[in-house]
Amino acid sequence: MIKNRANMTFAWLLLAPAIIYVAIIVAWPLVETVRLSFTDASLKKVTNYVGWANYAKIYNATFFEVITRTFTWTFFSVLFKMVIGTCGAVLLNAAVPGRHLFRILTMPPWIVPMAIGIFMWGWMYNGQFGMISGLLQRFGLVDGPVAFLAYGNSAYWATIITDVWIGVPMVTIYFLAAIQAIPKDLHEAAWTDGASRWTRFRRITLPLMMPAIITMSMLSLIATFNSFDIIWILTRGGPTGETTTMIIDTYQTAIGSKKYGEGAARAVVICIFLSMFCIAYFRVTRRLAATDNA
Amino acid sequence: MALFRDENTPMIDRYRWWEIAAIYGGIALFLFFLLAPFLEGFLVSLKPLAQLFSSPYTFWPENGSFNAYFTMWTSVPGFGWYIFNSFLISTVATVIVLLLVVPASYAFARFDYKGMGMVLGGFLAISMFSGAVLLIPLFRLMRTLGLLNTYFAMIVPGVAFLIPSAIWLLRTYMKRIPLEMNEAAYMDGASQFYTFRRVILPIASPGIIVVAITTFIGAYAQQFVFALSFNSKTEYMPLPVGLFAYFGKQEVIWNELMAASFVGITPALIIIFFLQRYLVGGLTAGAVKT
């Protein structure tokens, strides 16, 4: 690392364009969101400061329901991603012929344009003509067509499954890298002592991939909390609000109803939660790095 | 009896027959979950509309044909443009990201001054706020700059959210370039800028290419929310938003839309097969601690 003062200007000049860009496109809008949340900004030309009025307006049972829903939706999605991702990584790590091909086949949901993958799920969930309802009927598991996105309960789980589908590839590949970083001699020593595959997974693989699981579940928590495309394309928050998460709710208020001020207040609440997750993430990764070096 | 037993297989990697069955069964189930939508989408693109909208459900296409792949160009008039727009937006975004990120990553990799750690943390924190949260001020910003309903309305905000992971990845790569390179150039009287341009950039070019690919993929995959909110002109729409417009219509020509989707994702699929080795490293880098 170069630390002498002579090059300081050069170093900051290299950084300047990126810092300025991000300051204008992200940092300033963040500040602006907070400012707008105290105004009655809308399509009208005149904007007045209204104090805490927007916050008073959103302080109601419906909004708390939305917050709770966002948290449970995120919780289940992250949980499924971690469980399926761990299983997938262990399976893909097995020394069987074809594993390289299987690893490549894991990636499409992650790489293709998100919206297009979601269109395909939209068709699969279709009650009359979709694959899931069709196959369930064929095997006699349900009596008639099931329109998954038409009922609150099934739409809630359907959007979670699609979110899991998009998230699993990255989690799996990341966990696979973590598993492969585990020193081989640990497994060999345990194997020599007669430890079974399950014992070796339980006592070696799982504990040593724990840091990866923790890091990934935090990153996944943040990404899932921000999830917009999936719900918007599949249900637009419907059928009667059962899939409305905080992001969808903010979008509907701000872009749908053009109530910028009130939408900004809702966005500020999201930002408060995100900042808490963010701080938690930095704390956890720093602690993990510290124990790693000890 | 253990399968796959040959000279080269270490004892520890040999499986019993039921273990093999369980592994392949598990992988089959796992991959079915991940690939089912593509399978269904592909089969739908082959089915004639009459069969699509008939009960009971049929899994395999009867009289399947690739007709939809030819008729879609007329039924979805803007289709060629949508794909072109998607490519244009991703390409321009990638170029801007590289121009900003290459010098910044070098600074983070090589120099250590007070405050730089905080700036790096700031960049990482940004990647945790999605564009959807900031739509309102971004919309007003785009309106003030006069960018609404132009390509730049979709490019400019997208770039900001692609910067953090690109910096993280390229910084890790540049850190591996030995400091002796800088010292040797310094001894020969090269300026810092000359060293950066003539010594570091050529060595870092493989890393820059990886960052370019992952950024392009990221830009291609995430074209939705900004394009949906900041652009209403059909001729500028990228593929996902262009196709999304058709889903609200009464008579959805599903087979052609699925065919269009497949043509639209082909570039991404080709990249996976040829560059997956780099992609894995690149796309997970944002999450890897140093």
C-alpha cells in the first residue's frame, strides 16, 4: 500500500468520478427522500412543508400489517434459499460424473433477465392452462383448476417460491465455493477414524461453512427485503393486498397514486430498516473476519 | 458394491450404490426446480394457441412447431427493437461503469489514506439500497435533467447500482498485482498516472474483462424498474418491459411471447456456457470478504 502524502491528490482524483456519480444518483436522492417525506409533493406545481403529517397518515393498522407481511415474506424466502442452497451445494460437491454440467445448469435463473423468468412463472401458476395446476390435476391431487395467483394465501407462497427460485443459484454457487475451501485433510482424517458421511457433514462441513451461511443470509435478507420485480409482475401486490410488501406499497403510493410526499415517508421507513440490516451486516462480517484471523 | 471404482478415484470419494442413487435423485429434483420454468416456457413456445388454451392440460406439444418463432416478429412489432434496446442500454451502462470503476478500484487497491476505508464502506452500503426505494427523487432528478423518456433515464440510475460490486471485484483483482511493479516504474522516473496507464492497466486487463462481462450481465438482467418508471416510449423499451406490456392485454399470445422470451435470454445462456468459470468468481465476489 502506498501511503506517502505526495500521491494523495492522485489517489483522490482516481476516486472522484465514482464518488461524485454515486453522490448524485444515490446519496442525494436518499437525502431528498427524507426532505420530501415532510412535504405534500405531488403533481401540483406548489409544494408545502407539512411537518409530520405524512407520517401520521401512514401510522395505521394497514401499514403495520404491510410491515409484518414484508418481514414474514422475507423470512420464509431467505430460510428456503439457505436450506435449498445448502442442499444444492452439498449435492453439487459430490464427486460424481456430470457434476460440472450440473453446476452450469444451476445458473440460468440467476443470469437471465429477471423479468423474463418471472413471466414464465406467471404462466406456470395459471389455473386453467399452467403446468403446476395441470400436473396436480393429472395426478389427482386437486379436483379442479387452481389459480394460484387469484387467492391471497397461494399468491403469497407463489411469490415466495419465485423469489427463492431466483435467489437459489447464487446462494448455491457461493456455498459450493465455501465447501470447496474446506481443507481436504480434515475430511481425510475423520474418514480414517471411521466417521460416516453424515457425521463428517455435521461435524466438519456444516460448522466450517457457517460463516458463509451467516454472510449470505444477511446479504439475502437485504436483497429480498428490496424485492420488487417478482411481486409487481406476478400480482401487483394483489389479489386484495395479500402480497403487498413495503416496496410495492411505496411504489403504489408514489408512482401509482402520484402522492410523492406520502410515498417518500413510506420509503424512509424502508430505509431505516435497511440501514439497520446494513449496520448488522458490517458488524457481523467484521466479527467473522476477526475470528478468522485469530 | 461401490460404483465408479477405478484407479484414479480416491477411497474417500467412492459411493455405495444407494448413495449414488440419492445424489442423482437429489440433483435431479434440485435442477428440475431451477429449470422447470424454462422447460415449460419452451414447450409453450412450441404449442399452437388452440392447444395452449384447452383443457385438460397437456404437457407435451401436439403438432408442435417453431411457427411462433417466425410469427412473433410481426405479432410483437417492436420485438427487434426491444432486443436492440436491451443490448444498447447494457453496453452503454457497462462502458460508463468501467470508466468510473477502473480508476476507483486502482485507488482502493493501491493507496491507503485516511477516509478511504469509509468511502469503500459507503460504496458497499449503496449496493444494499435498491433503486425501487429511491424512485421518487430519482424520477424528479431525471425530470429536472430532462432525461425522462430517453435511453439515459434507464442507463444513468442503473449504473450507480452496478458500481459497488464492480469496484469490489476489480479491487480484489488489482490487489494481487505486486507493489514492485509500481516501485520499478517509479525508479525509472514514471509518473503515477503513467504507471497506472502503461503498467497497471495492461496487467489488470483480464480482470477488467471479467468485470465488464459481469456488469453487462447484471445490466441485462436488471432492466425493469427504471425502464418501467422513467420511460413511456415504446421505441426505447428494453425487452423485459416491452414484453411486460403484452401481458396486460386481453388476448395474450403466450406461445409467441415465450418464443420471444427465449430469443431474448439466448445471449445470457450463451455467455453462461462459455464464460461460466469467470462468472462464478465474478458474480459471487461482491459477497466474498477479503
